[in-house]
Amino acid sequence: MKQHQVAMLGTGFIADFYATSLHAQRSRDHVRIVYGRSAERGKAFGERWGVPDSTTDMAAAINHPDVDVVVVALPNHLHLDAIKQVAAAGKAVLCTKPLGRNAAEAREILDAVETAGVFGGYLEDLCYTPKTLKAVRAVRSGAIGEVTWVRSRETHPGPHSAWFWDGRLTGGGAIVDLGCHCIEIIRNYVGKGVRPVEVMCHADTLVHPIADEDNAVALIRFESGAIGQFEVSWTFRGGMDLRDEIAGTAGTIWTNHFLRTGFEMFTAGTAGGYVAEKAESEKGWLFPVGDEVVELGYVDMFTDMFRAIESGTAPQETFYDGYVVNAVMDACFRSAKSSRWEPVELFEWRGGVAPRIGSGVEPEKYDGKVVIKREILPDGRHKLILKDPASGDFEDRVVAA
Ligand SMILES: NC(=O)c1ccc[n+]([C@@H]2O[C@H](COP(=O)([O-])OP(=O)(O)OC[C@H]3O[C@@H](n4cnc5c(N)ncnc54)[C@H](O)[C@@H]3O)[C@@H](O)[C@H]2O)c1
């Protein structure tokens, strides 16, 4: 296994999370140089994380001779230019979410790495949480049958830096900031090979005095008939709510990543301090998160990225995935405007053709009739709802187990 030397572009919130993960638990991979606009913040970042060099020259960080992987941890409007520079340098590039401000920008990013033939990894940490990885494995192994509906929710009281609130720099509000996570979580459960076909979205600005949406809900219809549902908000009070629900023909999965992780604490407030990302209180009942970088997926995400770089294979989350996410969000904005289902427009679909849910499944028969539903009664017998295929009539029938 190689020891990777990373150039970190950015010194803010996510760069800190990434450095915590990269330098965690005696990891062999390290940040070699950090780029920041401000020399002071670059130096402070270097001191925080034991990074040998810092620079205010992005090209110098990217082209540093020891560096083989560049991590883009900059505001959304800077992703394209940074990635083009890394592609030109012929190095592997990992980019935070969202890939672009819109699908056109994401496609340019995708083209840049594919034309240069360099590795591109989409840093969508929430698809790598230990719970999500295990749940997706369970779904892929057939534990819940065919996936019919996936609900993904991310809400908090709003982002932590000025640039997030400026739609010109971000590409949108809560949809672009939080919906990107939900969409990719949904795709992982439905199956990356299943095409997202169309979107119905309602978005509004309910609380914050900004031009972009601070609340939105959307439905994504997949080719199999599966439904994705996401809910995002920048006005939720009480911390950060991160939950997923997956419904299948043979089972259900619920995951809660933040406010109820099984760690609940009460404090009268004598020793306040950091509790968890976006926590709004440091006293009363609190819901801390044991090891945020692990539980939010950052550690497994970098492990997958470096493994993929070394083995010359694709990571779980690729730049093409980032592009699809941007295309779904573009459709959300069109739908929020038109109040209609809007198609997800992709320049190319790299997945497969998905059969309709239930196709090829022979329904259970009883006495020549189709069993619509079977329920166990208190006395142990079974109650069947039957449909006569010839007449179309329905009937109740109680039978021995
Ligand atoms: N879970 C996640 O994956 C996650 C979480 C938060 C943020 N993000 C993403 O990370 C990126 C950065 O967000 P953040 O939360 O770290 O923001 P931040 O405001 O905390 O930090 C942004 C960094 O970029 C620098 N910067 C800002 N404007 C710049 C400019 N014009 N030129 C050069 N540098 C500039 C800042 O100085 C700072 O170092 C965004 O794309 C955001 O969507 C991802």
C-alpha cells in the first residue's frame, strides 16, 4: 500500500473534517501542503494538522512534486477551475460535494478528468457511513426484496459561511447544499444502474431573507418504478437531522445518523463546548455523536478512494455520480418553477435498463385465486385477501396456517 501525499485546497470547515480523517488513527496518508487564500489561515491549518507547507498559490499546491492526490475543499464556484488545473497536472483529484453548481459545470469537470485520464473521486461521505455501507450491502444481497421507496432527509438551521447563502456562488440553496447528499444516498439504495427518469419538486423560501430555497421536498421517479423522496431544510431547529428510510417488497431499513445515534446526554451546562456539527445547544438534553468523522463516513470514503487509485478501479462514488446528482438537482429547480414532473436530462446514461418492480414475480395462488395479502390472526389461522382473476372480485378467506 502506497503512502499518499495530499494537497488540500481550502482551509475551512470541510478541509478540517478531511484532515481529521486523513490524519486519524495512525493513517499513513498525509496532507503535504495546504492552499488557502489567506497566508495566516493556511499557516494556522498547517499548525493544526502538522502539514509541512502552506501556500496562497493554488498552482503551487497542485504541482508540488511530492503530491499525488489533490483534494478540492473549496466553495462550489471554485471546483471547476481547481479540477481543470489538477487534470492538467495529471494528478488524481478528489472533490467535495456538490461536484458543480449545475449539470453543465459538472459535465465540464467530468470531461476534464476523463480527457486527461486522471482519477476523479466524488467525496460524498454520507454514502460511506458505516450504517449506510452495511444497509446497502443488505439491500444488494436481497434482504429487503426489491426497493420500492427511499426517503432521505437532511435538515439543519442553515450553513456556517457567508458564501453558502449566495446562489451565484453555490448554484442554489438547501437543494444544492443538502439535496445532493440525499439524492446520492437514494441512488445507492435504488441501485446506481437504475436510471432516475423524472422529478417533482416543491421548493420555497420560508424563513431566511434570501433569494434561494431554504426548504424543499422532491420525488424522484426511477425507471424501475422506485420512488426517491428527499426533504431538505435550512430552517430546522434542534441540530442536524440526518435520516434515511428504505422500503422494499420484503423488508424495511431505517437509519438515523445524527440526533438519535444511541448516545443521549443531559448536562446542566457547567462544561459546555462542541457537541456535534450544527448542534444548537450545549446544555439540557444533548445528542452527541461518538466519532463524527467515522460515523459520517469520511474515513471509509478516503479508504475507498485510495484503494481505487492504487488498484486502478473506480471508487464507489465517481465524478459521473456527481454529474448525475447535479442533473437531478437541475430537474428539481425546473420542476419547482413549472410545478410539473420534469425529466432528468443526462448527456449519457452509463447504467443499465431496469425492469419494472415485480416483473418476473409470479403472484401466490390459493384455490385458483390470486393472494393479494396474507395476515396472521390471533388464533394462529391466516386471513387471505383473494382476487378471482376471471371476475375481478375480491373476497376474505380464513384458512389454517
Ligand atoms: N459533508 C460534506 O461533504 C460537506 C460539508 C460541508 C461542506 N462541504 C463542501 O465543501 C466545500 C467548502 O465548504 P466549507 O464548509 O469548507 O466552507 P468554508 O467556508 O468553511 O471554507 C471554505 C474555504 O474556501 C476558501 N475560500 C472561500 N472563497 C474563496 C475564494 N474565492 N478563493 C479561494 N478560496 C476561497 C475559504 O477561505 C475556506 O478556506 C463546498 O463545496 C461545500 O459544499 C461538504
